[in-house]
Amino acid sequence: MMIAFRAYRIFEQDGKSAGRFVDLMLDELDPGEVVIQAHYSSVNYKDALAATGAGKVIRRFPCVGGIDVSGVVASSSDARFKVGDKVLVTGYDMGVAHDGGYAEYVRVPADWVVPLPQGLSLAHGLSLWDAMALGTAGFTAALSIHRLEQNELTPEKGKVIVTGATGGVSSLAIQMLAQLGYHVVALTGKDSEHDYLKSLGASEILSRKDVQMGTRPLEKAQWAAALDAVGGETLAWLTRTMQQNGAIASFGNAGGIELHTTVLPFILRGVRLIGIDSAATEMPLRRQIWQRLATDLRPKSLAQIAHTVPFTGLPQVFPLLLQGRQRGRSVVEIKAPG
Ligand SMILES: NC(=O)c1ccc[n+]([C@@H]2O[C@H](COP(=O)([O-])OP(=O)(O)OC[C@H]3O[C@@H](n4cnc5c(N)ncnc54)[C@H](OP(=O)(O)O)[C@@H]3O)[C@@H](O)[C@H]2O)c1
């Protein structure tokens, strides 16, 4: 392909990261067997850290941003993919050490590419928009639930708390858990969003400012499981308030990276702390999770959580995430309709 296309590329200038729109040619992108004409990407917390330099997540400059993409195969030198296939890519090095999804054309190794998953029937398969309404966030929510289930979580075991509740991963997790029949408790800093969280299926809402976290190594046992977007003091409090054999899926650090707790929750209550790393998930499990996202974990109302922003509007979304003011998911429309 010899024509230039639009990309949002992140540069390092005077020790600081800054993103801007540029025109690129295909041979300026990192190598890979599959070229995808991007239809949609999305905005994750990591994308906001990368594009603004608020977190040192970019490992190679300059780099086209965007850790997610969905689109149609434009060319492939790998027999597993052919022109016209609908596909998605999330994680791996995309958008941090390999040119990512914020570009009209994306070139990646074939080993990173996931065919767009089918639902139980054609009518229920995921669309390219659905795939990015989910994106890394939906994948992380589903992987967390999957890991908790592997640790014997069932709705009968008790309440499941989700922190950073109005965020992308957590909004999706709440809807998925509620559909599976769990009693979901949503912990949020946004008092204006309680109705939104109830509409996603949360049975109870806890306001961040009202939670008394206490200081004892073990506090009243309340949760069968937890999905944590926040880290820091919130995660420490979760370890102290889990029920016997409760399990925590720790996937985020929106509130801090430190964890100060004691071993007592682990040795007296059998609490399990499960780390979630979506980016490096190996392909067999990755495909299994995407298949679940198209079937039993498919949120019934993605449009309630995700809204679409034009490619040109991308830079305005980053500060919302960094300031904790974002609600749900932003899908980035890369290919103009029509
Ligand atoms: N491990 C993985 O593979 C993986 C994958 C995806 C994301 N993540 C991480 O998961 C977290 C959430 O990602 P996301 O894309 O869903 O981001 P997001 O949409 O920005 O959601 C984060 C939410 O956390 C809450 N929050 C923000 N700042 C906070 C603070 N200082 N203290 C306490 N709560 C705060 C807010 O919810 P409320 O206002 O409702 O409390 C916010 O909406 C991020 O840390 C991200 O890096 C990890």
C-alpha cells in the first residue's frame, strides 16, 4: 500500500511523552505478517498513561498508540488469515513497544491476531464495534471472572465487590457478574453515578468517601470475591475484609501501586490474591476468553457502557481517565462509516 494514512503517534521530546496525529506509510510501521484496516480502537487507562506520559508504559519511541484494535485483514502473509477476515488484537506489545491501534492501518505478528469471535448464532456474534466496546477492558473483566471461577467462586458463596466501579473494566465486570446471578457490590468515588451502577446490575453501592477501612489485620468478613481496579489502600482493605477462602482478582492500580497488609488474611482466612495480566495472556486461553465474551459473558447492553468518539476526538479522552472522571468505555471510530 503506497498511500499515506492517519495515525496517532507518541513521541519523546525533552524527556516527556506527547502524542500527535501524523501521516504514515505502511513501511514505517513495525513489521508483522498481518495488515489490518482498522475500524475501531478504544481508550484504556494504559492508553492514557502512554499518550500523556503520566505513566512510563511506552518502551520504545516513537510508537503509534492504542493497545486495542478491531478491523478487517487488508493483507496477510500468514496462512491463518486471509483478506477480508474480521479480526481483533489486544495487548501484547501493541501501543507500547509495537505500533498500535490508533492508526488507519495496523501491522502486527499473526500470532497476536484473534478472529472476531462468533456467538451462539450468527445474530449473536460480536461486531467490530462490540469487540472494541469490550477491548482490553472487557477481556480483563472476563479473565478476572474466569480466574475467580477457577477458584471455586459461585453465586451461592456470597457477595462480590467491584472497585473503581464506573471505570471501563469494572462497569463491564458488574454487568457480566450480574448476568451470571452474582450479588454485586459496587465501590465508587462518583456519587452521581449510583443509578448508572444499579442499571448495570449492581445490588448495592458503596461510596468511596463513606467506607471505614479500619486498621486491624482482619476486619469483618464481607466478600466472597473481589475485582480490584484500584490497588493501594483499597486493595489492602479488601485483603482484610474477605470471607474465609475468598479470592481477589487484582488487575488495576488506579489508586496506587503499593500494598500494605499482613499475612493474616492469607493464613487465617485462606484468602487468595490472584494477579491478572491481560496483555500477556497466551493464545489458547485468550481465544477461550473471547469466546466467552461472545456467549455466556457477553454483556447484554454494551451500548449502556460504551460510547463512540471520532478519531480526531481521541486526545480529549485521556485526561478524563487520568482524573478518574471517565464513565464506562470510549470506542474510537477509526474508519469513517460509508
Ligand atoms: N492487569 C491488566 O491486564 C489490566 C487491564 C486493563 C486495565 N488495567 C488497570 O485497571 C485499572 C482500570 O482500568 P480502566 O481502563 O477500566 O480505567 P478507567 O476506566 O479509568 O477506570 C478506573 C476507575 O478507577 C476509579 N479511580 C480512579 N482514580 C482513582 C483513585 N485515585 N482512587 C480510587 N479509585 C480511583 C474510578 O472509578 P470510580 O470513580 O467509580 O471509583 C475510575 O473510573 C487501571 O489501573 C488499569 O491500568 C489492568
